[in-house]
Amino acid sequence: MVIYEVNLAVDRDMAEDYAAWLGPHIDDLLALDGFLGAEWFAVEQETNDWRVHWCIQYRVRDREALQAYFDKHAARLRGDGLDRFGGRFTAARRILRRRAAFQTADG
């Protein structure tokens, strides 16, 4: 399994509209083969800037399924957000592969 992480910084004055779009966008990705689930996090910032910060982590079956998304769907799905909100948000992406897992005796 891999984690595909998207970190967003969205202009505060349109964050509600962006969030209304983002939920169905996440559903669109989860409908793709190999996407297993997602979590949407609010990122706590030390400064109160003019943007809202979110992190979406998608759980993807394997790197091949993620590559299929990049090859076949990413341009269309990303393009929709750019068409609607271009210039009013930034997105930074990264791919995480688990190296090890740890837990407490309680966990």
C-alpha cells in the first residue's frame, strides 16, 4: 500500500466553496480502481494567515494503481479544480511508502 498525500492551501474567502467541491472530488478518486480510502485533515498552523490548510491522504493499493491514476485520470480531475479555483489555492503532492509500523502496548 502507498499513501498519496495532497497538501492544500486555499484562500480563506473561498474555502467553503472549495470544500463543497473537494468532497465529491475525493469521492471521484475513491471510485478509481486501487483507491482504498481517504482521510481529510485540517492542518493546524502556528500563524493565522489568509489561507486554510488541508491535507488529504489517499490509501492506494499499490504504486501501479497510483500510476494508472496519474496516466489516465489526473489531468482531468486536477483540471476541474484549476478551472473552478485556479490561482486561489496551491497543492503540493507526495507519495509515501511505509517503511515500518510501530504501536504502543495499548494500541
